[in-house]
Amino acid sequence: MRRQIALVPTVVLTAALLASCADTSEPEQTPAAAESSSSDSSTDDTSQDADSQEYPDVVDAVLTASGDDFTIAVTISSPYDSADRYADGWRVLNADGDLLAEHDLGHDHASEQPFTRTSSAFAIPDDVDEVTVEGRDQDNGYGGATVTVEVPR
């Protein structure tokens, strides 16, 4: 009994120390870090509720090179995400709007908002300097806030 009582302050102290060490600052931008933009000024309204939002918002994207191939980690926010309606994918476009990659999401992420998923490897032509990532809603298609990322070469 005495041993259990002695462990409680140690566990509480350890948890407090770990919490105080958590990094709550914004991540440092790298050359391939995202630059947010919006194709619709209404998506910039942070007071927008889940019922009025038509599309998921892409809030971050990190493009990584591996030889001639690339992967992209995309963070999406969709406050309406539920089993009935959810963000079901994203696409990567060049500046001309040509499709470079597309990623499908098979289920909602209601308990994980915003959420990040990484694509399979895909190619980006040598003449492409930046790509734009756009989210997709299963009912309304593509739209919402987009992110433009510089291609790391």
C-alpha cells in the first residue's frame, strides 16, 4: 500500500514535466513548407460552422523529394466530418491546373481534426516549381482553402 502512494506524486510530477516541455509554437517553415491561399474568400471565415462549410480546407502540406519521386503530407480540416459526410480526398495540381496526384480517403476523421495523411510516391515534371493542394468533399467535390508548396529540388 505504501508503495502505491509513493508512486502517485512521481507520476503526477512526470506528467507535469512532460506537459511543460511540449512545443506549442508554430513549426518552422522550410523551403518546401506550405503557403496557404484560398480560392474562396468565405473559407477564410474562422467562425464558419460545420453546417455552412461546403468544402474541407487544406491547412498545411509538406512536399518531400526522394530521388525522382515525391510524397506529400497533407493536413485537412473539415469540421463537419462524420460518417454521413466527410472530406474524402485531395489532389495535387501544377500552376496550369494539371493533375499530378490524387489521394482518396475511405472514411471520416471526425475524432481527428485536423488530420494529416501522406500520399504515395508520384512524379513532378522538372519544369514545375510549385504545386497546389486542394481538398475534396464527398458531396460537393473539390474546393475550400488550398495550399501552395514550392517543389524541393
